[in-house]
Amino acid sequence: MLGNLALAITLLLISTKRSAFGLNKDTNYHHSLIIEETYPESEQPITLDEDPEYFPNAYLGKNEYLFALENDRLIEVYQRFSSKIQFLKK
């Protein structure tokens, strides 16, 4: 019984430390890809070329973002992933 409690507390502490590490802007790569909130809101869509840039910004951003791809096969794959992704054919 005491061993189970110790294990549960240990796993809780590891999980908390792991989450804190992932949310820290200095250790999380995706924070560096997010366009700053101070970026002016635009009526024109903003075109992004790579999925690591597109997805965090499209999810969090206030502007409309287009995902620029030239490969039709990749466009099909991403469309199956989500119908909300807006593409710009290169």
C-alpha cells in the first residue's frame, strides 16, 4: 500500500516536471515559430511554407493563414487530416 502511494507520487512529480519543461518558452521549439501577438491583424491572408510554422499559427493566430504547397499529393494528405486547412498552390 505504501509502495503504491510512493510510486503514484513519483509519477505525478515526473509528469509535472515534464509538462513544465514542455510549456517553457526557452525549451519548447514551437514557441519560436509563433508569430507574435503584436503582429498587426490583417485582412489579407498570411502565407506560410512549412507545417511547423503553419499549424501553431493557424491554431492560435488572429489572422487568416494559408499553407503554401506545390505537391498535389501532400495537399491531398493534409486535406484528409483536416478540411479546415486552407492551401495556396505554389
